[in-house]
Amino acid sequence: MQSEAVQTFTVIGLRSDVDMRDLFIAGVIPGPLTDEVVILRTSEGEFTRWAMEFDALDADSAAEQAYAHCQEEDSCSW
């Protein structure tokens, strides 16, 4: 049985300014791209744009890691 390779994914989404633990994932892109999405550091309305890299087997696993990361108090930051 072959083991799947872990790769880096960049998760992009919106974090709620009301409850920083809420993350609304907009997309998961293969590769380490947080340096390329600097423009996402601005905020809009009641949300802050957010991006972070995660090592995972697939895009869904990276999204799950991002959501779990933001569930931890005050950890959902750049």
C-alpha cells in the first residue's frame, strides 16, 4: 500500500470580526502562496480576509486544519 504524499496548501477565507473563531473558507490552493496574497491583509465590513499555509494530504484536510486552527482562542491570525 502506497502512502499519500503530504504537500503544502494555502487556505484563503474570511474571519468573522464578531467571533474570531469563525472562519469562512473561500478556497484552498496547492502550494505555499501566503506571500503572494499580501493584499488579503485588508478587512471589509465585519470580516477580515485571511490566508495561512498548512501541510496536508489533500485540500479538504488542509481546510479542516484551518478551521480547527481558528477554533483555538486567538490563534486565527497571520
